[in-house]
Amino acid sequence: MSNQAVRASGQPRPEWWADAVVYQIYPRSFADGNGDGMGDLRGVTERLPYLEKLGVDAVWLSPFYKSPQADGGYDVADYRQVDPLFGSLDDFDAMLQDAHSRGLKVIVDLVPNHTSDEHAWFQAALRAAPGSPERDRYIFRPGKDSMPGSGDGNRAPNNWKSIFGGPAWSRVAGPDGSPGEWYLHLFDTRQPDLNWENPEVHEEMRSVLRFWLDRGVDGFRVDVAHGMVKEKGLPDWDGAASMVEGTHSLALPPGDAPGAHTDAEEPHRAVSPVYPPSPFFDQEGVHDIYRNWHRVLAEYGSDRMMVAEAWVEPAERLARYVRPDEMQQAFNFDFLLAGWDAERMAAAIDASLAAASSVGAPCTWVLSNHDTVRHPTRFGLSDPTTFPKGLAADDEQPDSALGLARARAATLVSLALPGSAYLYQGEELGLPEHTTLPAEARQDPTFFRTKGAEIGRDGCRVPLPWAADLPGYGFSSRHSQAQPWLPQPESFGPLAADQQEGEEGSTLELYKAALAFRSGRRLGLGSLEWDDLHAPDAGVLAFRNGDVLVLANMGFASAPIPAGYRVALASGPVPAEELAAVQEVPVDCAVYLERV
């Protein structure tokens, strides 16, 4: 991969991330180096040769900080320490050094919207009195009816709902044990929101940035980047907010339409991540924070970056997060949410490229992550554009073969688009969602806070299979008998890395070939031009990037290959020696074409 990127203006700039392929590691589930059944940093280090051979340019690690793990590490108790579950700072430094020696950049997660309730700041706030400096680091408020003569404070300060289900406020006890103030937690009760109106919070997070930059990290993925700042006065809001757009099959109370407020704990059927616009997401003040952080990163040179996890729409509004003086990238969730549908995917591509180009930023492309049902499973459902919030045994089960075929095709599309691509661990193996996890094995707080109405994210976080014939499919060290922290489905056995390595036609080998093709043709630094064959209403995507023609068939009949072209790479299991003879693209398949 070249590190020379091109702005919309055509001026070169040395930005490695502009066309990087970034591999997301969810540390709990990637590889277990010490044999306790939990993934760790030593496991990451041991598997770096695998990632180097795969052909990615960078890794992004989900949180590995000290945490009680109430939300899989996104409840941070100490931003400067590695949780003993994952090792030590020495283990992190060794991993970082090894990654850099292999030419791999390292991005770490930053969680600035909230901390753990075990963070020293929040513990101090609980011990302190209302109105104290300690409590001002978080969002504490008296109850709505706690004014003199008006009540006993038993009503929450406003009607906001938690993204994980249930109310967004919890009450703490006063010094004498009597009910006291309420604190805001837009996510789990154990994740109190920080008060970003407090200058001390700003200074602390800048210090955290510098701590990891001093250690040599190359960038940050900013969790809930559209959060942090709340509308002044914390007004009531009758909308329904969601971290990830999607629905789940459940019986909602009559009239519980998008935007309607209800006291029920079940999630709403949202037509967008936030409907209508909320008083706690995408507030104007977040951009001042990122301009400030941009200046912090600039102290370390021009090669450090930030990528925003911002569920913001439309694409033009998301582009505001990647203006030249703010972040460098933002996840493209429009593309992820398009599903297996040519018209929706084409529209997402057009809107995303236009919005990114308007601010001179590279676009990003992603199909799965640690918060979403894996795309081979989504694409195998009867409606491959649906976006369920988890799947359980009594839900519709996917057609696994069909879903995998479509997932492989969508991967060729995403890797041929100009910009940067993000891969979620295990997608290179074609791993499906674990859709039959028993309730007693689940650990996602969304499952418990919604009383099981929202299945949650455990199914996409199941530990990876490395070796089919070893206990736990080789997730833990060779001689360990420890059970992985989440049970793996039997379907993982044939998909283990050692079963696919060197196997022609395997999904792993397809990813290697596609990544090598992308790098060799510099597709990430190219541009998109829709071809005359492009007919999304008929299920056909066709675009050019340089001298490569990409053809994806999402329709119902085979699509002929145009005269003068040969297949260079196909998502279907076509032997290499037979590619030149291929005359048409089957349904649910994509190909890279080059001139004869």
C-alpha cells in the first residue's frame, strides 16, 4: 500500500489511513495467549504473523483497559492501565513493537462519553455531596419533584431512555442512606456519563490521548463520537434513540411508533439511529472537542489519526466530523446498513463518496463489527436488507450457504471502492453469527436490560476458531483445556483458519487474493465511475476503478461479462485455471474484470 493519498483537490498528502485496510480485533475473542479462556494481548501478538500474511495494513483494538467488564470493556475504570484479563502494559508495548516491525499500524479505542462506575472519579462522586466538584465531573441532578414543597425527588430528572433499554437515570443514596440525586447513564447503569461542560473532563481526556500517543499508537477509534455533549437544560425528549439502527421481532405496545415515548422497556422500532433528532447526540459542541484533539495529535506529527463511531445521518452531517481540522475518518454506516440490495448499496456509495469528497476526507467501507449481526448471517435471511439486533434460536435462521455467497461478493465490492476498508475479525473466515446461544450464556447488558426483548451482540463476539481439532477450536493456547468465555457453534469447526489456509476457494484465500489485488492496483487511492452496465434496479452493480471493472450480481439472472474482459478474481469458488473461461456472472456473485 502506498502512503501517498489524494485529496478531492488532487493534491498528494502522506496519510497512511486514506486507503488502509484496518482489521478490528475484539481482544476478548481474538486469541487467548495464557490459556484461561479469555482473549488477551499475548494472543494478539502471537497472531500478528497471520494478519501480516492476510495483507491488512492496520489493526484496531477494542478496549483492553482496566474494567469490571459490565459492557465488554466499554466501561473503563482506568484509561491508563491494561486490565489483568488482557495482560499488562508491558504486553501492550511488546504487541505494539511487534506490529510496527511488521508494518502494521495500531489504533486503540477511546471511550469518552462515559466511564465505569468503578472509575476513581465516580467513586469519589458517590462519596461527595451534591454540588461538589467531584459530582460535577458527571451529570448528577435532583429529581424532577425535589423542589421545596413539590415532592420527594422520586421522579427522574427527565424522561430519557437508555440506549440499552430502560431509563437513562439511576438514583444514588445520600450520606445518611436516604435516596439522593440521580445520575445519567445513556448506556448501562454501570456507565455514568461524563459532564463535558466541565473543563477538568476535557483536560483529563487530552492527557489520556497523550499517554497512548507517547507509547506510540497510531490512532484512536472514538466510541460514541456523536455523544458526550448534551443540550443545555436536559429537556424531555419523546424520541427513540438507538446505537445501531435495527429492529427485532417483538410485540410492541399499541401505538409504539418511531418517536413515540413509552414507559415500556422494550426497544422501539426505529426508522433511523435517532428519530427525531435527540438532545444528547450530534450536538454542535462535539466538534469543538475534536478540533482540540486534532491539535493534540498534531503535536506528534502528521501521521496520527482518529476515526469516529458516529451514528449520524444524513451522510452530509456525518461529513462534519471529518472536516480538515477535526477527525480523519468516520465509519460509513450507510453502507453497512444497505444490506444485500443493489439500489440501496449504490445509493449509499454515491452519498458517502459525495459527502466525504465535500470535506476532502477519505471514505470508509465496513460490513460488520462488534455491535452488529455478522453480514454472512444478515445476507442469508429472507429479507437480506434487515438489520436485527441479535438473533436467537427461535428467530428466523439464515440460509448459511446463501448468506456466505453474498457476503463474499459484498466483500469484493467494498474492497474495490476508493478509500479505507475496515474488516471485523473472523469475517475473512466467513464466520456466521452464533444464532443459538442459550440465554444463560449471554453477557450483553442489552439482553438483560430489555428482559431478553433485544437479543444483543454476543452472537458476533464468539471467540475465533483457529484449529478445528483442538479444544475450543484452538482459541486458547495448545495445551489449555479452558472453555472459551462464550461457547462456539459447531459450524465454526470447518471454518477454522487451519482448515482454510492454502485451500483454493476458501473464504480466507479469497480475502488474501482480494487484499493483494486491491494493494497491487492501488484501488483505495483510485476513483469510482459507474459503468454503462450499471443497472441497480435490475440488481447489477458495475463500476470502474482505474483499469478494473467491478461487476456484482444481486439480481435474479446471470449477468454476461462484456466483450474484451476477463475475470481476474471471482467471489464464487471458481478455480484459478478456469477464470479465463467464465462468460457470465452468476447470481449472488461479484467479479473483478480486466481487459484481455
